[in-house]
Amino acid sequence: MQLRANAALKALMREYFQDLGAEDPARPVAWCTSVGPAELLRAYGCRVYFPENHGALLGVTRTAGACIPHATAAGYSARICSYLSSDIGSHLRGRTPLAEAYGLAAPPRPDLLVASDNQCREVEEWFGYYARHYNAPLVVARVPKFLDRIEGHALDYLTSEMEQVAERIGRALGRALDHGRLAETLACSARATALWKEALACARHRPAPLTFFDGTVQMGPIVVLRGTAACEDYYRLLLAELRQCLDEGRGALPAERLRLYWDGMPVWGRLRALSELFASLETAVVASTYCNSWVFDAFDAAEPLRSTARAYAEIFINRSEAWKEEYLERACADFQVDGLVYHDALTCPHNSNSRFGLPERVKRRTGLPYIVLDGDLNDLRCYSDEQSVIKIETFIEQLKQ
Ligand code: SF4
């Protein structure tokens, strides 16, 4: 379904990228990982650029395939994160889809890079490449892994790490942190993330007014613009439209017979094909771990650094297997799904949850069947259209029976 909000979304993303491309020494450009402390950088007066978003753009435009070999030739294995290899390959090749989409000849030059290893160690290698290339400072937030609960000593450690990250950013920029501005930015981000959560929750209803595939488009502002009023305004607009769809009983698909959950990364180069395939099978993919990764319930303007530390540590990818099982069980019940699709992305083991028996354990808890789709986020050499279509069609056929 075409949402009216899409026009505002396009304009907002264009404005964001054009602002990044403008010369403005008073507002340095900071590169940040997608679940890194963007609010902190905005409070320091930075414009924030997200290389993972560029990675996704390389995937969606199917230009990643032409870029990856350039990174491989420079010594980056074809088996590591294909966001990393396609992004570095795009840099080496001197071509970016930002040119056609937003008129930017290249991603903006960084004054500073900030990575959080809450998601994987790859981001440090990725940002390290650019820190060397541009001779720019790199700050890395170290986050303990796979926690069940984030409290007590763990939270104290995370808070002190975030305080040090804030100090290192301040030193690199030669600026003092305005704590009032940080609290305001965080409050704004908290409101936006709550609106995004509500927008995704609209898909609990039947028929669902948006699918996972719509979500991968709609998530743009919460990834790249959280902490800005424009982001908050956008999700208010989107939510109002989705609520209107609910009132009118309008679903994202012409017919919704089955509902599925998607776990893992999108296959960016096959979003449209997969979206059309599921729609043709009257199956709505109504929820995903991925789109939900930018819901940060912990943000609290009364405790900006502590709650930032907590919010960015308690993301799904960084939790224990037991926590993930409970989370998936709850999500499947909330969204009333009939089954799950696990995407095993070859170059992202961190966001592939099918390798250590989790699908079977979730099946024991929920009784829900599942399939594992072999593929990748950006490297389409790892993805077979034929095998995926057969697997999905067979699965849905069985569910219908
Ligand atoms: S989480 Fe996966 S896709 Fe994201 S940067 Fe790390 S390895 Fe790449």
C-alpha cells in the first residue's frame, strides 16, 4: 500500500543528506554506528552520518555487487560483513548511490568517527579504515556482550564508559558538552522512538496496515535523524495515517490470510521481490526484530548519559540467547503470527539467530513452525532466488493446509 507519508519521508531524507553535503565548519560531521550514541553527537552540535545506512543504500540499489570486489582486492575478505565490504568498495571505486539519489558526489568527510561495539566488532574495523584514510579521530564505546539483565555493576560500568566516550568526543571536537542540550535531544529522541514503536505496533491489528518491508523504508528517520524535531514530526504524521488505516480497516496487502515474523537482516537487494512474493501468497510479514531495533525504551532525559548507556546496551543483538527466546515468544504472541522466517545472512553472524538452535527452542515454546532462508544483506552471491522462492512457497502452502 502506498502511504501518503512517503512524500514527506522522501523530502525529509533529501533534506538530511543535503545538509550533510553543505559546507558548515560550525557543525562538524561525525560518523556514527547505527545503534551508537547519536544523541550525544547532536548535543555536541554535530551533523551525524551513518555508514550502515549507506551500506543499505548500496544493497537496495544493487550496486553492492560492483563494490565488494574492490574491497576484496584491498584485503577485506568477501566473508566479512557485506555492509563493510560494499561501503569500503564504494569508496575505493569512487562511486556512490548518494549521487543519483541526493546529488552528493561522495559521503561527507568525517571530522570524527564514533563506533559502538554493542552490535559487532566489524564496525570498529570499518570505521578504523576511514579514520586512517581521513586522519580523523575514532572513539569506540566498549559494551559488555550478551547480557540477560542490565543493572547493578553492569549498568555502572556502562555509564562510566559512556561518560568517557562523551569526554573523548568533547576532546576530539574541542568543545564542552552542554548537558541541558543533551537532555533535550534525548527527550526528543525518546518521543520519536515511542512513536516509531506505536507505528510498528499498528501491525498487531488485522489486517496489518504496514509490513516488515514497509518498515525497512519507514525506519530511515529513526536511524539517521533521531534526536531531531523533524524525526519526531515525521513519526507523528506516519502514526496518524496508520491509525486512519486501522479505523478504515485498510491493510497493507490486498488480502491477508497468514501472518509471519521476520528475524534477521533484510535481503536489501530483494526487498521488492520478496515483498511481492509474500503479498501474492496473501501473507503479511507483520513484525521483525530488525525494524524494532530502533525502539529505545530506556531513554530518560532525567539521566541522559546513564539512560543512553542502558538503551544502547540492551538492544536485541547484544542480549543472551535466553533473553532472545523470551523476546521472540512475546513478539509472536503480540503480533499473532502463524510462523517465522529466520534469515541466515552469511556475512552477518551477529544478526543471524538460526545457527545455535534458537529456532527449535522458540518452536518448543510457541509451537510455531519456521524456515531458515540462506542469504545475505548485501552480497547477492550468497542468495538464490530460486531456492528461496521454493522454500517460501512450500512453507506457506504447508501453513495454509
Ligand atoms: S551487525 Fe552485521 S551487518 Fe551490522 S555492521 Fe555488524 S556485521 Fe555488519
